[in-house]
Amino acid sequence: MRETETQNPFWEALCDPARRPFAVELDPPELADTADYMRKAAALRDAGADIITLADCPVARPRMDSSLLACKLQRELGVEALPHLACRDRNLNAARALLLGLCAEGVQNVLIVMGDPIPRAEREAVKGVYNLNSRKMIGYVSRLGQTELPRPFRVFGALNVNARSFPIQLNLAKEKEENGAEGFLTQPVLSEEALEHLKLARETLKGKILGGIMPIVSQRNALFMHNEIAGISVDEKIIERYAGLTREEAEDLAVEISVDFARRMRPWVDGYYLVTSFGRTALIARIMDRIRQDEA
């Protein structure tokens, strides 16, 4: 029997013009012990995270399954979860089976991504499985929700606001919308160029947009993010500001910069997408609290 009315608190918050909800990313653990992870997830929930997002084996390194962990979060902590589903690791049959399970477990929101490429050194033993790209997978999930599931998923896509060829990224996002994407989570905004791209995305796309915020915790961290992580660009002036800072000073600066970018992106976003750096949930809690104060 198809459900015509299903409560989805996170989506309702995104649609409320008086609110900008927080989606907070907390990567699944690398081992089977979840005690520390669940403690951190509970801390994020208590600090005001509206939903917790779970990356699907980021940088193609195996971690606990994002979908299974999403079900555990919702069942045991009562917090909404947004699992990432990478096209890289499953064919269409596996995707269908996973989506059926997520629906049965009450997960209502999914983020479809291509998935990071497998490291070159591991390609002999590990093979990528790209049955569909992210646009086609979004279309598949949307059609499945309309025809065979008791309720549809709210489907989100990724948007790289740091891309040099941003018009190409924007066209890809439009294709994702045409296939059923209802919202986008952006890469971290840490430059003037990313802000301009975010503004252009707001003027072009119809879906909800969650602006990316990733606190930088040291100058070394800033340099690594800028030079080594695909899809992230950090303004040189920001990198320079971290020179010689203690951990406490760097975290204070991370709060200041994150709140400043949240304020500046506010006219163009429906919510915020915070990425937890090095498991520092207390830092994310500080940032959420400061953003709330700034908006009051």
C-alpha cells in the first residue's frame, strides 16, 4: 500500500523559510566498533544537528557501510540520517536491494554521488562498478519511489562550487534535477569564487541548496585540503591566517571563518552542510551554536 503522507522532518525544515537546518557529516568508522561513533553522533544530535550524513567509503577506502549505519542511527538515537550512495561500488541489482532495505528501515533521504576513484595502487585487487552515473542513478531512485516503493525518497545530489569549469558543474546539476534531484549539498565554501558560484547556482537551480562548511583546524590541514582533496579550494589569505597558531587558537579561527561564510552564503542557501574534521564534534557544535546566534 502506497503512503501518500509521510512525515519527513528534515525536508519540512528545508522547506520552512524561517529555518535553515543543519546537515552534519560524520564519516563511518573504519572498524566494527561503533561505541565512539554513536557517542559522537549523539553529541551532534544534542547540539542541534537536524540530520547526520554518512559518506560511502570516502576516497574509496572501506569503512562501515553508510546505509547500515544510517539505519542504526535512526533506530537507536532517533536522529535522521542521510546516507551517501556511491555509484562506484554497486550494480543496479545491488542498488535496488539496498534501496528496498533503506525504505523498510524508514530512511527517507539519500544523497547520490559518483564516488571517489579507487587508488591506483589498489586497482588490481579492487574494481569499480559503474553501472550508472550519478544522474542516471538519481533517475532510477526517483522512478523506483514513484512506482514500487510505499513512499519515495527525497533525493539529493552533490554540487562542486569549487570547480574551475563551474558552468559544466551547473549543467550537470540541472541534469540531476531533470532526473529527480530535489536538493544539493555543496562542497565546502572557502573562497570568494565559491561564493559567486553558489549565488549563480541559486539563480539557476530549482532545488534546495545546503551550503558546505568545513572548519579548517590548522595551516597544514588547510594546505592539504587545498592541494590534495579534489573539489576543495581554500583562499590563500585563509591559509596564511593559520600560520603559527596553537590548536585552541586554530579552532577559534575555524569558528570565526565558518560563521562568516555561513553569514555570507545565507541569501542563497536553504540550509547548511557541515563536515566534521578529524571527529571534532565539539567544534561543529560550537559552529552551529554561533550560526544560530548570528541568525537570531
